[in-house]
Amino acid sequence: MEGDTFSGLGNGTQLDGKVVQTFQKSFVQVQNILDQNRLLINEINQNHESKIPDNLSRNVGLIRELNNNIRRVVDLYSHLSTSFTKSVDASSEGDSNGHKRGRPA
């Protein structure tokens, strides 16, 4: 993966394999949290529809967990955005310093 071209940029910018690996890891984490949220939402809906007091009380904790998960997703995307910007900036600096760029895909 070292020196892979991130084709989504459209300008052939080279990204370090570590950066790509970090992106992939973060996206997997986000997907896992979103999958967990789907299960939480289903359980919250079932509890709500049941109108059983214990189930409705349980929803308070489930909704808190859902909110925390949403915060984690926001944090992960924020970190991804920052990392991506730094990677692109570093790649652009390399280009302006006379380093060879990869050819566009």
C-alpha cells in the first residue's frame, strides 16, 4: 500500500500506506458502531411499542448508549477529516518542494 494513489482526489496525490491503513481502520470502526446503533434502535423501537414499563425504563439507558455511539462516530469522522487534510497538505508540500508526484489514475 505504500505510496498508493488515492484516486478519489482526482489529481494522483500519493498517500502513505499507513494513512490508508488508518482510514480503513477508522471506517471499519465507524461501520461497527453504526451496525450496533441499528440494533439499539431496533430494541428501542420494540421496547417503545411494547409499552411495558420495564422496557420503557430500559430505553433510557439504550438511548444514552446510542447518543454516546453517535458522539464516537462524530469523533472518528473528525479525526479522519483532520488526518486526511494533513496527508493531502503534506503531499502537496512534497510536490512544491520538487518531489516527484505519482501520475493521475
